[in-house]
Amino acid sequence: MVRMDRRRGDARLGAPVSVLDAHTNDPAAAHRLLVSELREHALVIGRVRLTSGAEAEYYVDAKRAILRPPGFAALGVLLAAQLAEWGATAVGGMTMGADPVACAALAGGARAKAFFVRKEAKAHGLQRRVEGPPLHRSDRCVVVEDVVTTGGSTLAAIAALKDEGREICGVVSVLDRLAGGGAAIEAAAGAPYRALTTIDDVYPDRPDRDGDRA
């Protein structure tokens, strides 16, 4: 956890990847490591405006954790296992929240190709909205996102894939803020949604937790 006005850019990157070998075949250990990394590096305490427009007393910048070797490795383990369970052949989502998540899945050994969804199709070149290796109708796509609040970015990625006739077999977020986005995502995708962690894991004493339970 960091205070918004005290965070500096010179923090150590953490353990070298070789230290993570014990986690590579143990999803439970990978989950504990991911939660620890998110709590240490991604949780920012201070008033912020979220993508949804709402204001909050804390913010989770998951990229601060998953773009460090320990967080990236732990995320890769969990994603590769989930993609294998769903029989996925492609993984990606809305740039840029999904970009490091999709790459972690491949680094973790997922037998899938990665893709990124642009907010709008390019007006030049191949004029594609979904970038990466070509997706085929036979592909089983998993949509990923770093942090879900209302799910707006994830819903947009789902819509873009469906517009192209792609099959979505599941949706995964690194962290869900438990603000209702999960239900909307699952309904739009017509497929299961799984959050690898929730805000309850990372910030159990947050000031709005009682409101969630009301």
C-alpha cells in the first residue's frame, strides 16, 4: 500500500524471476504472491476519479504490480491455468489495460495467441480494430482486464469481438473492485467471468466495505 503523495519511482523491482520457481506449478502460492504484490505496489490511498467517473478514496493501479517480475510471473501462472480449463485459443482485451495481462498469459505457458482491441479501428494500414495474429471463427477467446469497476472497457472489448463474430469462452480480471461490473460482464459475454483477486483480498479494511455489504 502506498500513499498518493509519497510514492516515488525508485522502488526496487523485487525478487529476480529465479526466486519465483517455487510458484510456477502452484496456483495457490501464485495467488498469494499476486495478492501480496497488488497490496504492496498497486494499492494507492488517496482521493481519485475512476474511469467510470465515480470518485473513490483509494485506487488500484494493477500495472504497478503486474509489470514487476514477481507479479507478472504469478499472474501468468493463474492465467495459463484458467485458459487451459476453458480450452481457450486466444486471449486479449481493450488496450491498454489488457495488454500486460494477455502477455503474462503467454509468458505463463498458455497455448493461445494474444490480441489487443483498439478503442477505434485505425484509419490507415490494415484498418483493424483487433490487433495481433488473425482470429478465426474456431478460436475460443478469453477477454482480460487489469481492474474491473463498472466493466465499461471490458464490455467494449466484448462488443468489438462479437461484432467480428468471435466466440468468447470466458472473461478474467486481475482485480475486481466489487462495484457491479462482474455481473454486467458475464451477461454481455454469455460466458463465465472470473476475478483472480478482489478488493477484499487487497484492501480488506477499505472505508467503503460496509457500504458494499449493505
